[in-house]
Amino acid sequence: MVERKDPPGAASISRREFLSVAGLSATLLAMPARMAFAANPQGVKRHGLSAFGDLKYDEDFSHFDYVDPQAPKGGTFSFQPPNWFFNQNVQTFNTLNTFILRGDAPPRMELCFDRLMVRAIDEPDALYCHLAQWVEKLEDGDVWRFGIRPQARFHDGSPVSAADVVFSFMTLKEKGHPNLATTLIDLTDATVLDDMTVEIRFTGKQSAQAILSAANIPVLSSSYYATHDFESGSLAVPLSSGPYRPGRMETGKFIDFERVADYWAKDRPTARGLNNFERLRIEFFAERQAGFEAFKKGDVHFRQEFTSKTWETEYNFPAITDGRVVKRTFPSEKRPHLQAWALNHRLAKFADVRVRQAINLCFDFEWTNAKIFYSAYTRSQSLFATSEFVAQGLPDDAELALLEPIRDLLPEAAFGEAWMQPVSDGSGRDRQNLRKAVKLLDEAGWKRDGSVLKKDAETLSVQIMINAPVFERVFSGMVENMRRVGIDASMRLVDAAQYQARLDEFEFDMVLFALSFTATPSEESLQTIFSPRFANEPGSYNLAGANAPVYDKLLDYVRLADSREALIVAMRALDRVIRARQDWIPSWYSANHRVAYWDRFGFVEPKPDYAWPVETLWWSAT
């Protein structure tokens, strides 16, 4: 599963290890990914799972290390979420059904729903039993069983049963949001063995991480949905079993999530020290400045700042100077971050890579970073920035072992130095780069006709779709440069609901998109971004619309990786090809979270490495 992010204004392996992986790569396609779970004994009931390594926490652990088990309960945490999932929207909401494509749900609806297993966010790929009291591997990992805890309850007091889990698997696979359905793509069946035991079966072609994704899906109430339409986009509060449930709300303005006082799992090791606030309030603002003003007044308690100008010039209000508000940075998570422009390949004008290269040459990052971003960012070279999956230099033996068998599907550039972003002179209108852009467009058949470029009587136009006025300033220089080379360039600001609807239906020319992967990306989660089968699937994250069979070949390597070393090689091969094809154009990233908060909270330091859900980790200290 991947999480959406608000766009902000690598470990290496020795050559010996690479050669070892290269030796395995020639036979990789003959090896089942389920062998990655060889350390998990077959037929043994376990308390946790990890795709490629040992579990940090033993069966008798009392709590995760990144929480305080004695944290006090109470207080309100008012915030604007910096990340979200599924159909959620941080600018408005009109439904409480977050598990379908239709509508705009408020972020953190997922906190209302429990899961069979939950992630430990100080490990890269570990899950521990939550609703489930044990998990058992059968048939070399093609079949898995879960025993449901008899104490598990929905908020109306009814027990969570095996029937609820089976209903959840099959309903989300068939009708769920594409980002959920994709994680279950290789799930063939879910069966009730008895009231408290579930068996799920995979195709045998699933990735090693498929079970981790499946065990982490939300569990729904089958009895509730027997009388309620699962696909309804209503504001009815659904029956759920998690630590929070919706309370007061005003559509498009705010929603309160109230802590469930008699939450069945509050003393479980997987929940102890978490979910400390009595109320989570999410405030919705159509414009960022309004949200900042609410924070300055104290109506919002926590803010992650994505606008570098605001961070550098506007955090000088009285509450900052007298210490009531803390301004500081926290390190980003150790997981891949994608932030890139998607140029819509479904439109013929963007199908030629030379057009995409020319448009990228019109963005002067060096000038933008210095003049607009206050030098706060680093240029992204990869869609997997800040991770060990970024390809470097020439492909080594291990990568070549994967790339050579599919050479006929690859551009020659995939076998050279890993593609790197153009560097400008920082003037804002680098003439050398713009001349390169003109040459590329000419080679692609676009010829000058007055002030614009035309081909077959069609004008080359690019409209950048944005959802916040702050991007007008960020992209203005790029738009001007595109106009200089003959592209009819413009920006279009659309409201939050329309923006999401147009993303879902791929109704745009060009858009900036950001999301985070888990630290161990699965083939299933990558499919929705890169696989051609999702190029025209509404709601998928394949915004670029790249319809290239080579991606399915590369994702096979990810799926069949039987160790973390093999996964790194497969991901670097994928990264190398994405960059050579330039189906997506990486933009920029920050190594830190820029955060300000009212000084009334407690938390454990250092923060966990692989996720940072502040609203469930922190507590009220006043």
C-alpha cells in the first residue's frame, strides 16, 4: 500500500554481495517468492511476520519501543494531515466511506477500523498480530490461516468473526478502492473454517510481501453491510472496531474523531501507548494561508510546513518568539519517496519521450530552489528518492542479469549511466538548456508556426493542473520557459473535489504528484503506478498512463525477489528503466520534516524510522 502526500514546495551493497545476487538472478524467475518466508516455519502459529528478516519483538513483548506505555490519555489534537490514503482529501470531504473510489473522505477514517495484523514502524517489513491472535503458513506460503481473538469487538459490542474477515477480503478485492483492490490481486479465495478461523489462498504468483499487505487490510462488519450499500458515498457513520470513531463534523470544515473508551484492544501490546488523545480534530482549509493563520491563533495545534517561503519568513509571530510554539525539524522516514510530474501519455502529444525531455529542460531547479524554495530542497533523480533503491552509475553485474534478457523492450539508455537531471546555470532561463529543448521538439516533429509549435495542425499545449495558489509561484518560471520554446503553456487552479475527480479519470495534461512507499515495496503496490494494466483504470496511480509491457517484466523481478538483496537489485533495475524512459519526471525532495507545534505535547524520541503518525504517537502533556 502507498500513501499520498502533500507535495513539498542509500545504502550500498558490496561487490561480493552483488555478484552473489547476480548468480541467483539468472534463475530468479524459476524461484517462488514465498521462499522468502522460509524462516517462518510451516504449520506453526506465529505472533508476527517479516518478509526478509527476523522479528524485532518476541511473542511476549509488552509494547512497541517508539511509544510510552504510561502516556496519559485525554486532550485534543487539532491538525491538518500531511498524508492520506484511498479516496481521502485534505481540503474537503463529502462521504465517510473511505474504501471506495467515489467521493472525498476525511483523512484518518482508517483509524476507525482494525486489522488482522499491524505494522511495527521501527522495522522495514514486520507485522504483528492484532485482531488475529496467531497466523500460520501452509503450502509454502500459498495458504495462510488466522485465528481471530475472541475479545475483538465492533463498537456496538458485537464480536468480530471469521465471517467479517472473509467479507472484508472479498468485498475489498471486488469493489474496493483500486489502491486496496490491487494489494489483493493475487488473492484467490478467503474461507471461514470456523467462527474464529480464516483461511486465505493465493495464486502462487504473489510476491513475498503480498501476505503483509493482505494481513493489513481493514476489517469490516459483514452484518452492517448486509443492510448498508458498501458502494454508497454517504455520510452515515459505519460500524467499525478501531480505536476511534467519527463524532461531531461539519461537511468540508472539520471532523472530530473520538477515542473509544472501551476499545477492546487498548491493553494489547500492539495498541498500548498509542491513540492517546481523547479527540482528533481535522480542520479543512481550501487554501494553505488560511490553515497557517488558524495555526497561529492556536485553533490548529500541529503543522507540517510544505511551503519553504512560509517556513523561512512567516514563523515569527508572538507564540514563536515567546516559546509557546516550537519550530523544529525531524528526519524523514527511511522509505522511498516519489515526487514527480506526470505528463499524460494518453494524449498523443506526450507519447514521444523527446517532448517530455524538452518540458523537463524548461524547469530551472537551481533558480527555483534559490529564489522560491530558499535552498530547502534537493533535486530528485529517482522516483525512489531517499532509499537504497536508487540506481547509480552503470548497471552492475546483478542488474545486467535482469536487464539483458529483456533488452529488446528497453531503451539503450537503460544500459548506460543512470539518467541524471539536467543542471542549469541558475539564471531562470538557461539558454543552453532551452536550445536543447528546441532541438528535441524539432526532432519530434514540432515546428514553429508564429509563436507556437505545431504538428499536423495541432498546437503543442501544456496545462499544469494545480490545487493550491502556492504552485502558481513555483511553476511560473517553468511556464514562461515553455512559452519561450514555443509551447502554449498555462496553469489551471481547480478546487479540491474537482482536482481529485480529474486525477481519478486522468483528465489533465500535467500534474505534480507525491506519495510514499513502504520500506519494502511490494509488486502489488507498484503495479498501480507502473503496470500497463492500470494505465486506464480509473483511480489508479498510473497517472502518466505509461502502457509499456516492460514494466510487467520488471515487476516480476520484484515479485520473485527472495531476499532483501535481490529486492534491492530488482528495484534498482526498475528505477534505471523508469529514468531512461522518463515516463515520470522526478522533481525535488527534502531530507527533513519541517514542523511547528504548540508546546503542549509529549512524545518519545527519536521518532520511528519507517512512519510517523504523530496523532497516534504523541500525547497531551498539559
